[in-house]
Amino acid sequence: MQGNELSPSSTVLSSNTEMNEGQPETKADLLIKGKMSLIDHLQEFRIRIVLSLMAIVIGASISWFYAGDMIDFLIKPVGKLVFLTPSEAFFSYLKISLFAGFLLALPVTMHQIWSFLVPALHKNEKKTILILGPASICLFFAGVSFSYYLVLPAAMNFFMGFTTDQLQPLFSLGAYISFIIAFLLPFGIVFELPLFLIVLAKMGIINSKYLIIKRKIFIVLAFIIGALAAPTPDVFSQVMVAVPLLLLYELSIFVIRYVLKL
């Protein structure tokens, strides 16, 4: 009779097992057990994309009511603009609303990206992500602000310098808004460089000595990226993209060497 009796610990373990069996498994549990198939991952990824797009649409819908004020703010460097076709003003409002909606939805989009990645990461990596997530948003907005307040006025002065008595500037609204968006976005992306290098350093792929050795190669690469990312093919715009890249590269070396000690 005694051999058939269950100990208290085994009884608790059995009851806990039964309780856990009744609860739905989370994504992290499925990843640990290797039960998530490729289809499950794709479905999860699709849900994240849909939620991000919904956030952008909601942000664009809100921005539509302030599109006129945003356009007035963006055209300050050049003054008044014209629209050449009846639909140009409407599509310019739509374009600036979508761009503003993307910026408003950026925290939601980044959250969806990190939420998709976090369950597959280790505990220490999750802590790093909690820091890198907000930092990536702040750096993106810092890049956009740097472009608008410092680089754009200098670029406009450069381009307006070709004005003569016979050659007067007349910007259309649609072309100017497209130019502004193409000018701001590359700087937001470029300012993510330190995070990219820090992640590689944390993964053990690179270190500060490696970055110092490859500095000359990166200088050449920065101007190549500047040529590809610049909104216009002139040398001035390319330099305006390349110089922040070089400064951010040096900042990354400093952080990796003296903060991360790598």
C-alpha cells in the first residue's frame, strides 16, 4: 500500500502539470520547444506588418487635418510655392500626410519589430533590445531634425546661389515636397549607424580595434553611401550625407571602446 502512495511533491508537480496543460502555450514556449513552423513565423510576421500599416494609416489620417500647417512649416526655406496641375495640391497633401503618419507610427512599428524578435532572444539580449528600441527612434528623429534645421538651409542656399536676373526659381509644391522627403529620410536612416555597430559588437562580430583598422575603408564607403543616399546627384548633398556618417562612426568607436569595453 505504501509503495502506491504519492509524495506531496509529486502530487504538486502533477497538479501543476495538469494546470499548465490547460493553459495556451505562448510564442516563447513554442520557440523553446521548437514547435513553431515556418508558416507560424510567416503568419506572426504578417500580423506585425498589418498592425504597423494600420498605425501608419491612423497616423496619416490624423496628420491630414494638419497637412496645411506642416506644408507651411516645410516651405519656410523657399517661401511661396505654386502647383502646376489641379490635382498636385491634393496629392502633395496626401504625400505629406503619409510621411507624417509614418513618423507618428514609428514607435508602434519599432515595437512590432522588437516584439517579433524578442521571444527568440536570450535574457541579456532582451535587456539590450529594451535600450536599443527607444534609442533607435530617438536617433531617427535626431537625423531628421539635423537634416531639416542644419543641412537643408545650407543646401537651399547652395542651390539658390545659381539664381540670376534671367534665371529665377519657381518651385512647384509636388516637386518640393518630394525633394524634402527624399532629403530627410536618408539622414534618419544614417543616424542609425551607431546602433548597428553596437549590435555587431555585442554579438562579438566586431570590436573597437577592428573599426579603427577599417577607418580608411569606411571613409571611402561613407562617400559612396552619400552618393547613393543623397536626394540630388551634386557633390554638396553627397558630402552632407557622408560627413555625419563619419562623425557617427567615430562616436560608435568611442562607445564600443570606452563604454562597452570591447
